[in-house]
Amino acid sequence: MPHPNRRSVLSCVAAGATLVLLPQRSQAAAIRPGLVYAAGQKFDKSFNEGAFAGAERFKAASGIPFVEYLPSNPAQFDQGVASLIRRGVTDLVAIGFYYATPLARLAPAHPAVRFTLVDAVAEAPNIRCVTFKEQEGAFLVGVLAALASKSGTVGFIGALDIPLIRKFIAGFEQGARHARGDIRVVVNFVGTTPAAFNDPTAGAEVARSQFQRGADVVFAGAGVSNFGIFAAASEARRLAIGVDSNQNYLYPGSILTSMLKRVDLAVDSTFQAALQGRWSAGTVALGLAEGAVDYAVDENNRELLTPAMLDAVEAARRAIVAGRIPVADGS
């Protein structure tokens, strides 16, 4: 598989994207990056931690520090933006789908600030939106789940039922059935509000329910709630699949693989574009072809993946990139 650190995504150019160039600052010293995390934990071993890693990579390469704000709930977004702008932020990246509406309202009031929204779309002349083709990465781990399953039933556990999570579900189901036409896929959600991304206890309960229904491999797409899902899988001697970052190491031997979603590269490339005068407003969607989604193989899960499984998933990758397998996004 391609190395997960490949940087082809740095171009952040997608076919059909609408881009609007804004006046650029010529001096690197005038750039002050800022980051508003998704509500929850900064070091979540997943989405937020990926964003932090991208900002840290930019700081190491450029010598320019960034400022950050971690809200305890999405309603604190306005407060976070105001705090960062008071501190002189010129380039602000917001991490999370639920920031789309407030960002569309706030951005026009700060035309000199370049905003980037990760995981959703909002429109304004100074907003750049980075979305992912999660369904393509989910297809790959769906192939692996189906081929690893001994019971013939696999599961998906999402935080809540929203379009973003439906992209994961659509790809996972399609990949599983591509690999094995008789596979059964069960789907459940941890909750009904964004708090479901931060409830490991509820995540574990949902996982146990799926195991009782016959699932022996579950794809965990629930943020910090994944920790409970992983623990339940380990206790039950079943397999789980991580998401966003490489989570294989959390329960070696119990995590079949992790679907990588390169939030780190989205953040790093956005700040680099601003520094180099290449930042542009508009929307880009990044998938397998750009190296922005993938699956993880390392010393913690390599023994769980047979050569036949790897051959099958790599054949699927090539077919998706070549356009021979169109992957539905659940819309």
C-alpha cells in the first residue's frame, strides 16, 4: 500500500473545484496560523490529534508557531474564533462539520482572515473547505472486514446519523459486499447529538450489542467513543477497525486495521499554501487518488492480514482510483 505519509495531497487541487484567489500577504512574518479543534479531547488519538500533528509539522518546517482553541462543546465556536482573532490570527482552520453554519455567518465579518473548514462546506469569499471521500477509504476497510469475518456478519458503529457518517457507511457496506456477496452488515449509532463522539461507555454497549447479533468485525467511526468499542472488542475476542488516525497500536491484535483520514495533511497544506501565497477559497474533495484516505498496516496488525486479503484490497484500490469502481457516498 502507499506509505501513509505520502504528500500528494499537498496540492489540494481537485477536479471541478471552484477556487477564488484572495489578496495574499508577501511576508511570512505576517502569517499567524490558528486552529479551532472539534469539541472534545485534543489528544483523542484520532481527528483532533491529526489536526494538531499537521499544525506541528507546519511549525517545524516554517518556524512559525500556531495558536489554538479547544472548545468543550460546539456552541463555543464563536468564542474561540473571537479569541484567536484577538491574538492576531490571519489563517484559521476549523475542525468539524458542525462549524459550517457559524463559520458562514462569522467569516464575512472578518474579510482579512483566511478561514479553512475541514469536513464540511460553507460559502464565503474567504472560506476554503476541505472535505474527504471517506467512502473510498471505508470501501477498502470493508473489503478487509468481510474477508476477515468468520461469522459472515460485520458491523459499523457511528457516533450519530448524519451525512458525514453516512459516507463511511456507504463505502463500508459496498466494500464488504464487493469482497463477499453473502456478507451481512449491521449498523448502529452511539447517540443523537455531537456528544456521541465522546461517550466510550455508550460505544462499548453498542459494540456488545452487535457482537450478540453475530458481528465479529466492527468498524468504529465514533471519535473518542471508539475507545469503548475497542475495549469491548478486545474483551469479546472480536476485531475492530479504527478511524481517522492509525489506532492499531491501542489494542494490538484486536484492531484489524484503521481507516486513515489525513486531517494532518489538510491542516499542514493549508498553512503552507497561505505562507507561500497559494491559498485560495473554494472547495476541494480529497480521496484515494490524492493520498488523503487509506488503511493502515504496521507491526500491530500485520499478522491479521493475509496475503490474499492484501491482494484483494490493493486490487480494489487500483480499481477505485482508475474509476472502474465508483463508490457511492450515501447521499
